[in-house]
Amino acid sequence: MWDSSVFLSTLTPKFYVALTGTSSLISGLILIFEWWYFRKYGTSFIEQVSINHISPWIGGGEAGTGSESATATPTTQSMPECKVWRNPLNLLRGAEYQRFYWATQKEPLTFYDMNLSAQDHQTFFTCEGDAGKAEYEIMQTAWRERNPVVRIKAANNALEINKDCAPAYILLAEEESTTILEAERILRTALKVAEGNYKKSQAVQHQGAVMEGVFRRDTNVLIYIKRRLAMCARKLGKLKEAVKMFRDLTKEIPPIMNVLNIHENLLEALLEMQAYADCQAVLAKYDDISLPKSATICYTAALLKARVVAEKFSPDVASKRGLTPAEMSAVEAIHRAVEFNPHVPKYLLEMKQLILPPEHILKRGDSEALAYAFFHLQHWKNVEGALNLLHCTWEGTFRMLPYPLERGHLFYPYPTCTECADRELLPSFHEVSVYPKKELPFFILFTAGLCSITALLALLTHQYPESMGIFASHLLQWFTLPFNFVKERIETIWPCNLLQHLSRI
């Protein structure tokens, strides 16, 4: 019979050095290859091989059917580039953002975000017809100024030249006013001026391209002022007035309406009034397959469906009897919303701290999640059990997505460019939420640990060959003890001649 003690006694320290060194080299090469593959493709090579090639043999082809169903899902749409949108619920700089800075000495807005706002203001509040008009030329440069004091001074200079310069009133209401009431007062003055300018330019809009540009500018100014007045009314608790103004604005059709997304302001105000039937009517118009989605649309639809079942929902009871059709509809709506923007639930469940939202957002990004949760968290709290239902079901979304980086389920694959854009939009003191977060696969961690341990053993064996040889011999003897015990038990039970015949065979 083979004796392990004789074999171990013949091994020299050089053998142990060579063995540990070779195993360290092999595990290191595997680690380097695994890391390179993960950096390039976002997954582990060993995991991919085991799932795609080994699992079908073991599971009888189940993996193949899963991949076919995944390709059958409506995810063949081309992935759009990361487009930055204006936040429909952006705050007032002087009355809200500035007060935050006074309290914390932290800048709530990044220069990139403010620069985007300056470009928006220049696009919508200036035109070719402003050439030669000193007050409008001043306002053209005022939007680009980085210092708020200089911007406010420029607006006051423009009003000294012309009291009917509506863009100057907008700047003062946005930045000089320190309260919502003061901003509303200035905006009401601006509204009278803007209406007068609109009527004048409307009468001469057909007298050439320049006059058409002036009319378009005056239309943009008038709509922007009305929207800001409606937002002030909403913040001051005048909800019916705000809803009426938002409804009137949604009937407008100028190009600026594609940027403002006023229907999201209307949805938020209706939720504050708890007018859920009216919210459903608005969603029926804007939650269409041909229209672009947003976190406000998806999560409001989920909230309205959750409201029907959330109060009596119990995860224990649901796991025993199964989900009712209404509960299934609510859960599917939550899964749809989470797939569109997976950052929102952590803010709604207060697992992550809220900050003031930026003036621009990236759809499906952390900036959009902040902008939504900042105003809508209270609406979820107003619905009994809605947050509990969200807490129990939102993570199930990720089990439905075979691999978020490559394909989705109900929407196009999640964009990979959101992290960079969100870091530009959000202040430095905020920890940007990243999805899907690239966590190191198990096999990379395993090979890294194996490589480190074998390299350490190789070093110790090289430095202390005799001691490591004795340690290895004892370790192998401990490992072989169970096998020796089993062998001895078999020898006591079976006849010796039988074992001899088996060994000859």
C-alpha cells in the first residue's frame, strides 16, 4: 500500500519553494487576465464561461431559454446620448439657494450647472433685434457674469435705461430677492411689462425675420414669468391658483414648452392637493409610449397604483397567498419606475441624504433622482403604506435585468455616461450615486487572495526552507488523517486478501 509518510519524507525544501512559486505565478496570471477582462467587459471571464457553457450542461439548457427571452424583450432601441435637461422644479437662487449658502457656507450649484442656465437665458431671452438697444445688450452679458453681485448690478443698470426691460426683472426676481414673497412681487411687475411687450411685438411680428425673433423672445419671456409665478404660488400654499396657471400654460405650444416640462409642475401641485384623479388624467396624456419618460411620470404612476393597495399590503401575507391583480399591477409599476431611474428609492426611503436639487438634471441619473425626491418625498409619505410597499419590492427590479450594463427589460439599456454628467451637475460635497455599480466579481477576489497567499508562502519557504518544509509536512499529515482513518476502517471490515486482489487489479 502507498504510504504518505514515506512520500512526504522524501520531499526537499526546494520542492516546496518550486511548488509555491509556480502556484503563485499561475494564480497571478489568472488574476491579471481576470482583471483585464473585467475592466473591458464589466464581468468575470470565469463567471461568463460557467454561466454560458457549463450551466447549460448542468441545467439542461435553461440558460439558453433565458437568453432568448431576454433578446425578445423590447430593448433593441438605440441607446440615446446623455442629454441634460432643465429641472422643471428648479429653485430660486436668491430666496432658496442663497439661503442654503448662508447657513452652510457650501455652494449648492456648480459652475457647470450655472453656465448651462446662462446659456438657456441667452437662448430664450435675447434675439437679433436687441442689437443697438443698450438695456438688452447689457442683459446679454449679464447672464454670463459669474459674480452674482455683478449680475444684479447689470440688471439694475438695464432698468435705469428702460423700465420695460422684462429680462432684467427676471434676473432680479431670481437672484436679488431673498424671500418667495419678494420674488413674487417682482415677477408680478415683470408680468405687466412682459404682457405689454408681447402685445407690441405681436402686432409687428410679420414685418421681417428680425421682428419675428423679437416676438419669439417676448413670448418666451412671458411664458417663463407665468411659470415662475405659478411656482411661487405653489410654494406659498396657493395651490388652486398654481394649478390653474400650470393648466393654462400646458395649453401653450411655443418651442420653449419642450424645455420647461410644465406638466411635471402640474403633477406635483396636484399631488400636494391630493387630487389623485386629476393626476391620473394628466398621466394618461403624458405617459405615452411615444413621449419621453421622466422620473416624475414613472414614479407618479407607481404611486397612484400603490395607493390602491398599499394601506393593507403585508409582505408576509402576500408571500403566502400570492399577489392580487391590483398588487401585481402596483409592483410592476414600481419595477418599471426603478428600472427607469434606480437612484430614486434610496432617497424616498431616506437611505441617502437629500440636498438641494440642481438647476439641470440628467434623466435616469442621480441629479434627476434628487430633483424628484426633494419635492415628492412628502407625497409618498402622505399615502399610507406606499413607502413600505416600495421598500419591499424595489430591489426585485434588479433580478429581472439579466445584466444592467448590456440590456434592460422595459426601457433601453441604462446609459453608462450618467456618472460623469452627474458629477458635473452636483456639488462636490454630495456623494454621487452610481448605477450599475461595478463590484469586483467573486473570482477576482478569490484569485487575488490565492495569489497573495501563495506569494507569501513562496517568500517564507525561500527564507525559511526547513521550517516551512516541516510545517508543510505536518499540514499534509493533518489533511491525510481522515483518509488514513477511513482506510484503516475499511481494512478492519473487509478481508485482507480482497484488498490485495483489488490493489492488483
